[in-house]
Amino acid sequence: MIFNKNEKLVMIGDSITDVERKRPHGEGRNDSTGKGYVSAVNALFHSVYPELSLRVINMGISGNTVRSLKERWQTDVLDLEPDWVSIMIGINDVWRQYDQPTIKESHVYIDEYRATLDELVKQTLPSVKGIILMTPFYLEPNANDPMRKSMDEYGRVVKEIAEKNNTHFIDIQAAFQPVLEHIYPAALAWDRVHPNLVGHMAIARAFLQEVGFDWNR
């Protein structure tokens, strides 16, 4: 596994990361890391690799876009002095273009998304051991659906930035594909965005596979 003893992992994003995490920092007892994939990752780390004493901090905030992350990056990431940072952002950047079509100021178009995410990655890389970039997703199996198509375009930007900056990359949309072949989207998320525990476990599994988690340990 890529993590070593006593390292700190900050996981940042939007509502998919947040999921009722503790404020101001999502770490500690009970449900401090939230009730989603971050909590699942944290629980598996400590149950399977207890000797590593990994420190996982959930810094997701519901409704965030990459523009929002930029505004709080110093206090919510850099000031925490993490060893590793995972980022999953973009759902609201796309979604606002569809559920708030006339409120243009809430839209984060793809050029701004690309430039801002790339800036945050470049700003952070010198002070951390590594960054894990995850794509946004939409729980719609039809790749020609307008919002799914847009989400895939933003996902390709994440891959482009990961390759350019030599970071870890996880295609979360692809991770959902085998699940969506058997489970109707509304059974995973009423709005096809906010997944239930099954969906969060799919995200956690994809994350853990990328970081070298040993499922047979």
C-alpha cells in the first residue's frame, strides 16, 4: 500500500465526500468522518492495517465546485499539512448547468474547471507525497444522456490533469459501470448523484484498489 505509518490523508470534495462529517475537521470518534466513502475507507484502513495509525480527515462540503475548493484550499488543505490529498470534485460544476440553467454565475464551465483543478494540483504537489484524483460521476448508464455526457467530459479532464502531473487517478464513473449493469440507478441514488451505502462502497473499493489495499490481508 502507498501509505506509511502515521501519515495523514485529507479527502476533499463536495456532498459525496461530506455526508454529514464533523466540523470543522472531519476526523475522530463515531461518525466524524461522515457516513459515506470516506468513512468506509477510514474503517477499512484501521481494521485491516491498524499498525499504520493512518489519519484520515474528511474536508468535503456539500454544494462545492472546484471554484469553492480554490477559495478554501489554504485553510482546508495546505494548513492541515497532509502527506496525501484525495480530490473528487466536478459534480456540481456540471449539475448546476442542468438544474440551474438560467443562473449562469453558478456554472463552472470546463475551461475554468481544467485551469483551477490543475492549479490546485500544481500548488499542492511540492508539499505532499502524492495526490489521488477521482472523476466526478453521474449514475446514468446511458452515455448519451446530456448530463452523463457532460460529466464524462469533465472526467476526461481529471484524467488529463492526473497524467500531466503524474498523480494517482481513479475513474469513479467506470467503477460504477458493473453495478449499473445490475441495479437501476434510482435504487442507488434517488437523484442519480447522491448514492446510498452500496454506491459509497463502490467508490471506497475503487479508491482502495488504487492505493494498493490488500483485500486478502
